[in-house]
Amino acid sequence: MKFTAPILAAALQLAGAASAQSEAEIAANLERYWSYGGSDPVYPTPAEGQGLGDWKSAYEKARALVDQMTDAEKNNITYGFDSTTRCSGMSGSVPRVGFPGMCFQDAGNGVRNTELVNGYASGVHVGAAWNRDLTYQRGHYMGAEFKRKGVNVALGPLVGPVGRVAKGGRNWEGFSADPWLGGVLVGDTVRGMQENVIACVKHLIANEQETRRMPPSRLENSHNQSLSTNIDDKTMHELYLWAFQDAVKAGAGSMMCSYNRINNSYGCQNSKSMNGLLKGELGFQGFVVTDWGAQYTGIASAKSGLDVVMPSSEYWENGTLATAVRNGSLASTRLNDMATRIVATWYKYAERENPGHGIPADLTAPHDPVDARDPKSKDTIFQGAVEGHVLVKNTNNALPLNKPRILSLFGYDAIAQSSTTLTPDAGTWVAGLSNALTYPNGTAVDSGILQYMFLGSADPWAIGPGVALNGTMITGGGSGATTPAYIDAPFDAFQRQAREDNTVLTWDFVSQNPAPNAASDACIVFINEASAEGWDRPHLADPYSDTLVENVASKCKNTMVVIHNAGIRLVDRWINNDNITAVIFAHLPGQDSGGALVDIMYGKQSPSGRLPYTVAKNESDYGALLDPQMPDRDYNGWYPQSNFTEGVYIDYKAFEKEGIEPRYAFGYGLTYTDFTYSGLDIEVSSGADKAYIPPGTEIQEGGLPSLWDVVATVNCTVENTGKVAAKEVAQLYLGIPGGPAKVLRGFDKQLIEPGKTSSFTFELARRDLSTWDVEKQTWGLQSGDYIVYVGKSVLDIQLTGELTI
């Protein structure tokens, strides 16, 4: 691509007249940065959604309704309008034909910014639980709450970012840094949610950092672009698209395109990702909606596969699309397809007469409350909170606690926030991250940084806080935050338990250098590691909290540390301290935080969480994937690039490739018992087609149906050789010929009583054994020997065998 004179002039002006480089060198460098990779154009949008699978009835009704609309009315339902509710977005309506529009509402971890809803565990906590049944149930009950509030589209779950960048600000909203685990859990979540509401899976695609996710174009005279995530075709399929494919297979009704550029084309005008990958290759039947304010072109975005714009559209309003149809710049079939996809999804999952009726615009004004909670959800919410806790250290069985005489409790994270008042102007609950915008020394974050966090328009080198000092952290911050009905903080739960056990509690939740009672049976330190939409994390271990832990451990020989962490948290500054006997990654458990923690620490349930990411010993172990890509402070900053040259090698795959020993491996977690593995059995399905190219050509939801054909089955036996009942998470990894040393391809979680055994079965589909063939543009089933690993984590392998294709 050649540059026009104005673009070159702008680059020269940005570089500065004093630059030693020649104009030709600057132009060549700029072109190299801007044109790396390149996103292939894919036009037109695949033919109007065919109503594949169980979409047929919804599409028939949608076509009948859309046929009654004028082009102006079809145009009207493709973008958002102001609303009398507090819905995050409200699409246009056509009352004349009976279409009332749709309420779009945050988010993937529960209904946000309203009353009488529950605060569920966040995505990373669900990932750490490794429990498919709980994941499905959580999705079901969350979806039902959205429905009772009059919501049509729940803006979640999230599988992008995957977690490429260790400090990624929104990693906590997703399930795991492994695409297979994330894919399984997003599929279960979508199936559960869509019993009651449309699930909107986000963000398509490769929105792996918050830094420069948006162009800072809101600044006057600025024409800078957002970050371009540059990905090769093989990596796109094997890593970043993987979980989205599972979501489509599960019937996802909506997808949200991202702010960032993908191979230098904006996500919401990227024809390759929307027309080519999503609607073409994966057979997606629903509609694509922008992230809020992520539309940067008009007719071009419609041609590229975009269907809905939120929260409004300066490009599509005032009948622009209808005009484009009349003058021939947009095909009438494309406008019909947009409207039909919207209405079909509404019919299939969320036909409502009064969208947003349970989400009043101002909760401080008189209104009729709508209670969305189901009493039956309580067990799921509580158990989901329990199972996402990961015990990573337990020296000499320091846990579980057994009616201690004196307990000393320390740390800012033990108590609930001082206020959960709703602020009508901001529209956010003052809880968790919302009122925690402070640095570790307690000073407030300045307005300029807040401007960047939420508008992408201030200094991109500024960073947000790393800890939430003013109360326990049950969720991350931003649009994915939860709104709790209550907060059962750790201190609340420990007081209840102390009353039952006749334990004396002493506490200091203010000092960084508290004085423990010398007679304490144990000292428990509560800290957190915060993260939120809008900024990437400044560190993976904040010095304020580490100093607090060291100070307590220097005075107490039985110090236990509980970390509510929104993602990876390093512990090597103090983990080898002999006085630190137990460490729990408590993640983001939602409103039942305290009670769930007490169940674990007192042995009412054995911990069963496992890490859905890798914890390093040092930040440097993450290499180039530690920090977000920062824009250069010269002309290259106009077109910032992030080249994903590592391919699929992120998280544990990167650690194994580089021979780096982690502090805690992917899949790691302790229990209060021991398990022994035996009896590995591997069987290749006799009737399975083992040809290199998957059979069939007809695309269904999720792509070629044959990709889900079972090719092999692996069985093993696990015995509980300890003294207490506990849940084991058996994990299956494959060594695929020509691929990484190990890739997760199966897991199962079962409760096993002491002295009992249980059988674990893993079915391996064709896709699980395949790699993406760039030349043939399909999944290829490799012939040869696959190494099968079954164990307790990616590094704690108990059984090994071979599977031959």
C-alpha cells in the first residue's frame, strides 16, 4: 500500500523537522509498521442467515416480520437510541409491526448497575473451579436474572482477551489463558444463559490489552489509530478463534466486535473476522454488535459484516443505510440480512414486550422494584465461590483450621467497603473497584488517568492502581463488574465461625505493620491484586501488600495469606518464608466470598480449585508477554503495532518451550487428601474417519460438524488414598505431532470419598487432534504418534501413553 502526500506529511510532522532520517526512510518505516500482516478482504457477507439447525423457526418468523418493514425501519433497528431505562444500550424499535427493540445490559458475570440481583463469581474464578456443571448452572441463573429485568442481550461472557499479556487488564473477565478450557466453559455458559437471554460473546478478536485499545481520537486534532494486533492465520485458528468457535457451536446469539485493529483493520469493520471467519467459516447465525463506540466507518462496516451499533451511530442514523440501498452503495440483501439476524435472534432467545422494564434509570427516584433473584440460585452461587479458591501452599497441614483459640486477622481486604450507595450521576455502584481508585500509598488516581481509563484519550503511559485498599475485592472493575445483593466479607464469616468455636479474634485492618497477639494460633493476612477495564496492570505483585505480608510473618510463625487476585499474582518475595505456612489464591468469588473462604479454611470442604494460568517466579519469566505493547513516542505511534510473533506459545506453552520452571504450574492446586492414578487405557474409535481433511463440506453452527466427531477415548482410574472426601480435577494433555509439548484437551472433576476409586473418561474429537493447515484452509488430522498425558497439572503428570493415527 502506498501513502498519499497528506499521510506522509503528517508522519513527517510527527517525527519532527529535526529528524536525522530521510523522508524516504520515514515513509518506508511507516509503511512497514502500518502494513504488517494485512487483513484479507472477504466480501460479500455470507448469504442471509440460513436458519441452520434449530434456528429455522426463528428465521422463518423473522423473515415474515422483516418483510413488513420499510428500509428505513430496517435501518432503525440496527443501532442504539437514548432510553428511559438504565440499559447499557437500547436498539431501535418498529412498533408498527410489533418489534419493541432490545435492551443490551452488562455483563458476563451478572446484571450490573441495578438492584435486586446477585453478584456471581467472575470469569477467572469460574475458570479456577474447573467445574462444567457449576458453569452451566451459573449461566442459567444469571440468564434468568437478566430476563426478569427485561434484558434481551446480556453483554457476556468474555473469551477475548485470552490472556496473552500477563498484565492484561481484562484477563479476569475471561476463564483461562488456555483456549480449550476457555472454550469448554464459554460453551457451557452460553447454553445456560440462553435458556433465558441472548448471550453476547466478546471481544472478536485479539483484544489482548487495554493500552491503546481505542484510538485517542477524542483529543482535538488527533488522528492516531488504535493498536493493531497482527496475527498469522494458524495462530488465529489454534488460539484466538478457538473459544469463539465453541461459543458458536453452543448457539451464541450475538458476538461483540472489538475496539482494536486486527492485522491493521478495525475489528468492527474487519471483513475477514466477521464475514470470513465468523459468519462464513463458523456458520454464525446471530448478529454482530460493536463494543460501545467502536464503529469508525459507515457503509464499509455494514459490508464487512457488522449488524448492530451501540450505543448510537453517527454513521447509520437518519436513514443512512436505507439511502445507501437506494443509491446502490449497499446491497438490499445486506440490509435485509442485518435486520433478519437481529429479529431472528430476538425470536429465538429473548422475545420481550417491554425491554428494560426492571432497570430503572434512577434508583434514587421512586420506582417499582423488580426482584430478579431466584432462591434456588443460592447453592450455585455459594458453591461456585467455594470451588474457585486455589490452595497453593500448605506446609505441615497448617490448614484446615480446627477450633483455634486465638486468631489474628490483618489486611485491608478482610472487610467490606464502607459504602455500596448508587451514584445517580455516574451510574455505578461504589463497591469493589468502583471506589478503589487509589494507589498503594492511599492517594487518589488523578482525573487524567481516569480519562484515559474510560475514554482512551489521556496519556497512554499512565497506569491505574494495583490494589483495592478500601475493602475486600469480590470482582474486577469496569463493565464486567458485578453488583452484589450483599457482601459477605472474610471478616464477617470469621466472626460467625469464631462465635461457634469460642475463638478469640484480634484484628488490625489499617496498619501495614500490625502487632499480632503472640499467643495466636495463626495469623491470616488478607490482600488483593486489582484489575479493571480501561487500564493494564502496573505490576503482578504490589510492594505495599508484600511488605504487609512480610511484616506479619516476621512476628507470627503460622502466617497464612489469602489473596483476592484478578489474575496472575506473583508471590516469590515471601513464598519461601518458613513462617508462611499456607497461601490461597481466592480470586474473585462474588458476594459469598467470606463464607466460601471459611468453608475451605476450616475443612468443611476440601479445596478443589486449580490454576487456569501459570504463576511465574519472576516477572521477567513472561518475557515479551509480560507488559502490553506501548505505542512508540515517534511517528510509529500513529499506527501502533503488536506483532504476535510467538504464535500459540503463551502461558504454559511458552514456559515449556523456553524451559522455564514456574512457581505454580497451569492446572496446579492442593487439596486435603491424596490421589493415586492408574489404569490408563487409550482407544482409537474404529468407525472414525481418520483422513487428513475432515469429511463434509456443509457448514453448520461451529463449522464442519465432523470436527466434533470422536476419534479416540482415554480412560483412567483415580483413588482417594487420604482420609477426607475431596474433588479431583484429572487433566488430559496431548503432545500433537509438530505442535507444542503439551496442549490441554480434556478434564473431569469428581468427588471421591476416602478409600474409593472413580473412573475418568475423556473423549477426543477430531478438532482436538488437529492443527490448522494454512494452505488447505482447514483443520488437518495429523498422522503419527500423539503422546497422551494425564495428571494433576501440566507438570504433575501421573500417566503417559501413546495414541497412533
